[in-house]
Amino acid sequence: MAYFSDASNNPIKGKQVIAYIASYNGDILPYEYLRQVPGQDNKYLIRPITGEYSSTFLDPFASDDYFKPIYTDDNGEVQFLDLAFSVRGPIGEYDIGFYCDGVKSTTTVKVTVQSSISRIRIINQFPDRIILGDIQDNLNQLSTIIQVVDENG
């Protein structure tokens, strides 16, 4: 939950809020993101705007309401429902800051990322078909093994 007020400490109502990465391991990021460099993965924020995102949000062919904004309430508070870091990128301490109505917050939230997934690999997949019969005999056909590998291998 984030709280926003004006200079007189009155709650700011009805505004959308955007999150950004303010620093990484103590280094201030002047452009509010970690630059993406070929051959190097950096964290970035996913769904950094307050709102409800549908499951088809990134589908360019979806025709439903894929995003419904959420604004600060009467108390100047708003909640990020789906804010997350990208999967790939380095571990470390990140400071998350916020923009509200074009004004940058003076305080940040410190987040420590303790693991980094380098890749996810599906070792075996569901079969194309399952032989009818006793379900207990077919349970081994329904299992999938997923391997998650961190940056250390």
C-alpha cells in the first residue's frame, strides 16, 4: 500500500501511481531503470502502473478490457495488485520509488532479491494422448518435471 499527500499533508485522491527502480545495491539509477545490455540480464518491473491487469494483457489480439486503472482513494492510498520483478536479473537490494501525478516520491521501499532464476526448462511434457483405463496406471503419464536453474547453475 502506498500513501500520497500534498505539501500540506492532505491526501491526494483519484490519481494513478507508477513504480520505478530508484537504485540497485546503493547505486542511484538516474533514468530509473537498469539499462539492458546485450549478454547481460537486468531486473525490471512488471506491471508498474496501478491497475487490474487481465490474463490477456500482453496479447495484442485480445479484445477484452485488459487493463482497469486503480486510483488513489480518499485517504491517498493505492495498492499495487500485480507489481513484480522480471525473472532474470541479478540478486541484490533494490529501492522502489513512485510517481504520483508527475511528482516523484521522496521515500522509497527497499526490496532484497535473494535469488535469480537464469532459466526454466521443462524436461518432459504431457503426452499427446492418455490410454484409457485405470487412472492409477496412467498417473506417470501425467507428470511433468520442471527444472529451475539459478545464476550459479
